[in-house]
Amino acid sequence: MNLRIPGPTPCPEDVLLAGAQQMIDHRGPEFADIIARVHTGLQTIFSTANDVAILTSSGTGAMEGAIVNTLSPGDRVMNVSIGVFGERFGQIAEAYGAEVVKPHTEYGSAADPDMVGSMLADDPTIKAVLVTHNETSTGVTNDIGAIAKVVRSHDRLMLVDAISSVGCVPVQTDAWDLDVVVTGSQKGFMVPPGLAFAAVGPRAREAAKTATMPRFYFDFEKHFSYFERGQTPWTPAVSVMFSLDLAIEKLLADGMEAVYTKHAKIASDVRAGVKELGLELFVKDEAYASNTVTAVKVPEGVELSKLRGLLRSDRNVVVAGGQGSLDGKIFRIGHMGHITDEDVADVMESLADVLPRAGFPVPA
Ligand SMILES: *Cc1c(COP(=O)(O)O)cnc(C)c1O
């Protein structure tokens, strides 16, 4: 199956097989070796010297951790949301009692750093800014470096959901001076779901000392204190750690610059391919188009369920639909992690094959 959803992503065979090893003592020396190696690799991939908490959860658990470790009920936070995952970040903060304010943004566009700056200037009580690096629901990548510069100049915390960008698109945690950056195992890492990671900077760790949101499972300081002993506080997803260990080794052997270049090229090929078919990208300004997922407008008269059904049944190609208010209006082609030029060509040939049957004549 050509699984082209934006996570979980296909995994290389050897990464899957690595996960099929016998269990080990998660409080023994073998695990200590693995977690030390994985942690160093994560620091390289996050471009950070900060400690990275390794959590057993999906990415959303790390988003929750970013919030509950740094904030207190009643804190004002700015949620710079440009899509469904941005909304989720704000919902988590609200669930724990934060007061969430939201600048106006439009689905399909990136967030405007100047707007973030003027809102922060107007409201000195905003303690933290929540922002998605790559909004998987719309196929748009924010300029995190520019937003971070503004947030830093106003001295607020910046919590970043980089779940669909880490390991595919450069995330300069230290150069951009980001406070918490989170991701999960099943997107750019080419590893099955089950682990999430949070790079936590010094300001965030200082904030944790006075933050009063309730936390236990996702208490970052507990994770860091156990890490010193080569462990996690709770039983980790050991099999996923085996796979991750190998996947990181493979990524670093390829070199992160080469991995980023490959994602940029594949994404550019996907965008060119869909436009050649006469389809339109959902992103308003292609300069902000995501290098990990491409959102495509469903053409007038085409029923998306029929299009996706034909791709699946006749071509063994699985693409994602739209989420929330974009349901039925866009479809999304995932191209993060393990993907080849042949996979891209197969998606384009398959679209050319089934689109006419779904009611859209493809240009010759
Ligand atoms: C996939 C994704 C999430 C959710 O992660 P889960 O692992 O499903 O909890 C959040 N944010 C972004 C940007 C994502 O791509």
C-alpha cells in the first residue's frame, strides 16, 4: 500500500524488524545505553543542547506536557492557530484553566509575525505563545524563526508543536531560542506511533518551578531526573525505542541536511505534479507550502469520498481527507519520512487515472 497520510508514516523494513526484538529490563544497562544514544540523536535532530524528555504517548501528550509544565490556571496564553492542530493546542491550555486569546488567522495562510508582535505589545499579561510549526491540517508551514524573534523581544514563553516538521524540515531549537518544542515518533522519524519528545529549554524549566497546573505522567522534571539514571519514570514503549534507535542512526548516517533537501525536493515535485493535473493547492502563498504534507482543493463537482475510495480500491494509494471545517473540501498527500520518487510518481499516475472517473477531466 502507498500510505500517503501525514502520519503514521510508512517505516523502513529494518526499523520495523528492530521493534520485534525480545524485551529487556527497562531499568537495566541495555536500556540505559539505548536511551543515552537516542537522547544524543534527538538533540542533534532538534538542533539543541537542551534536555529532551522521552515520553510514551502520541504527540498530543507532549503538547499537553508543554502546557502543564510551564503554566498555571488563569494564565493568559496566545494561541496562534492556523488550523486544526493549532486549535488543539489551545483546547489543551483551556482544559487546564488557561485563558486563551487568539489572533485572527485564516486557514491556508501562515501566521503573521507582526500581528503576533502587536498583540503581545498590547497585552503584557500574555505569558506564553502556542504555535504550530507545520500545520498538518492545511499544509502550511509557519516562519517559526520570525515568530520566535518577536516573542523573544517581548520576553514571553514560546511553546512549539513541531510534530510534523522535526526530522523533515529544519527546526533550530537553540538558534531560534524556543522554550519547548515537541514531536512524535510516527511522523518524520519513520517509526511506529508510541513515543513523543519534548525539548525543554532553561526558561521553561524555570517556569516549571512555579507552574501550578496539575501534572503527573507528563511531569518533565520527573523524566529528566530518571534520565540521569538511564531510565524513564514509567515503563516506556520499549519496542518503539528499539525502532527509534535504528531510525535515528539511519537519519544521522544520511545527514540531516540531506534529509531536509530530500523533503524539499519531494514536496516541490508533489506540488508541481498536482498543478500539472489541473488541481489547485490549498496554501494561499506557495512560499509557505509545507515540505511534509500537501493539501489540495477538491475540484468543483468531485465527491472526495469517491475519489479517495477509487485511489484506495483501484490503486492501493491512501491519501488523507480534510479535518474539521475542511472535511470534503481538501485532500492531503503526506510526504514525510520514508518516501521515494517512485512513490510520488505512483500518486500522480493514480490521480490521473481515477480523477476522470470521479468527475474531473485531467488535462492531456
Ligand atoms: C499529528 C499531529 C499532531 C497530533 O499528534 P498525535 O501523535 O496524533 O497525538 C499534532 N500536531 C501536528 C502538527 C500533527 O501533525
